[in-house]
Amino acid sequence: MTTVVEVIAAACVVVGAGLVFSAALGIVRMPDVFVRMHAATKAGTLGAGLMLIGVAVQSGEPSVVLRALAAVLFLIITAPVAAHLLGRAAYISGVARWSGTRLDDLAGKYEGSSHRLRAHERGPDGG
């Protein structure tokens, strides 16, 4: 007989697997590195997190639950940081952007040799 816990665990794993699949599909189908990175980071993190939560719910053992929650927390903390660093490295390296990209907020704001972002110029009101 299937219990409510098994149904919740199965739903988490199936939805998580679907999100991981959509992340993989996004990596293959998206036009440039920046959009691919976005697909991998958002859907991949959420999908892997849901799968880990499903395993934790199914297991019910405190040690497994604690490890799964630690892994989810690690994913949530590290994925955005890694995506930011990869995006910045790609931008500074001059990786070609998709021709449909309409806005480039960083154009002309990086110093040439040091690759540092220039400080915002303040207006007369200080903001």
C-alpha cells in the first residue's frame, strides 16, 4: 500500500528530474553561454534540490535528512556564485553574445587591463 510520504517523495523526485531534464535541454538548445548558464543554474539547482528533498522524505532517517538538507543548502549558496563568476569570465573574455541580445549594461564599464568594474559616477544629488 502506498503511503502519503511515498507519494510526496515520488512527486519531488519526478518533478526534480523533469527540471534537471529541462536544464539539460536548455544547455543544448539556448543560443549563447549566458542564457545556457541561466538555464543550468536555475532549473538545475531547483531540480537537484527537489530530488534530494524527495530522497530525504522517503528515507526519514535523521542522518539522511540532514545530509540532504546540507546538500540543498550548498547548492543554493554555490550555484549563483558560480554562475556569476562564469558569466563575468565569459564577458571579460569577449565570448560572443547572441545576436538577439538587446541590452548590455556593462558595455564600457570594465577597465581594460585590470578587468575591474569602474565605480558608478555619482550625480549631483549623490545617488
